[in-house]
Amino acid sequence: MVTLSWLRFEWDLGKIPAEELDVPSPFVLRRAESHDCEAVQKAVGNAFSMDTGWSDIQRMFGGIIIRSVLAGFAAEPPDCVVIQHGSRIIASSILNCKEGAENHLTTGPCVLQEYRGRGLGTFLLRASLAALCDAGVARAYGVTRDKSTAARFVYPKFGGFAVPWTPDFEVAQKIAA
């Protein structure tokens, strides 16, 4: 059994700056559409599989990722924000827009490896928080691994602060052991 360290970040959406961040050209930031589901599922899967911070639990976590994407696309319009480069979806964030959710950033901002280091995760986080605010969520939560890129560089932005967290699937593993 792999023991993991998780953090749950929290944002007060009333304190998020009102001004939008402009994604630099040639990238386009937008809400996902129903026909984007397969491309988003592929982008999210690739983002996690190519990230060494997640490789040790990829097999266990893969099903959770797929279910998260499908749940986000069950809504109309989908609870998902994407960044495109040309016709290719290169980054996405699946959301849970229910007020009482334990994790509103279901997948968190996922950026393909070759597009990282350009601030796209920050743009995606800001757009995700804005979408949650527009859906009526007052406090947003995002869960990620301790020491991950998201925990160190992305989630602390816009006033995000973290506390240690044990996700449901971790509790189930510990009880089964």
C-alpha cells in the first residue's frame, strides 16, 4: 500500500480579483462544450501520466480521473474549462460546481507537459475559480498531493491556503488493509 500526503486548498471566492487574466496569444481559454469530452479525457490522462509526481499512483488513480472527467461532462454545459492551441485542447480543469463539495477542482488544472512553465496553470486556476463563483460557490476547495507542482506553485495563488487532507479513497485503502 502506498501512503500519500495530500493537501486541501481553500479559496474565498469573494476575495478573488474581479479582473480577468488574458491568456496570451495564440492560446484560447474557454468553457468546454459537450463534443470536447474525448479530447479533455485524453489531455487530462496525458497530463497526469507524464507528471513524475503522480507516476507512483497512476494505476490506482487512473479510474478516478476518468470518472471525474465523465462527471464534469454530465452537466450541460460541461463543468470544465479548457485552453486550446489551434484546434488542440492542451489544458483543462474539471469542476464540481456543488456548493458543499469536498473538492471543487476535481482534476485541478491539467496542462500537457510540453506546454508547462508558461503560466497556463495559473490562467486555468483563475478561470476555474471564476466559473465556480458564477455557479454560486462561495468557498472553493482543491485537493492535491503535498509537494506536487500544483501544491507548490499553482494553488497558493489567489489566496489559496492548505491544510493536510485524507481523501475518501485513502480512507477506504486504510480500512481495507
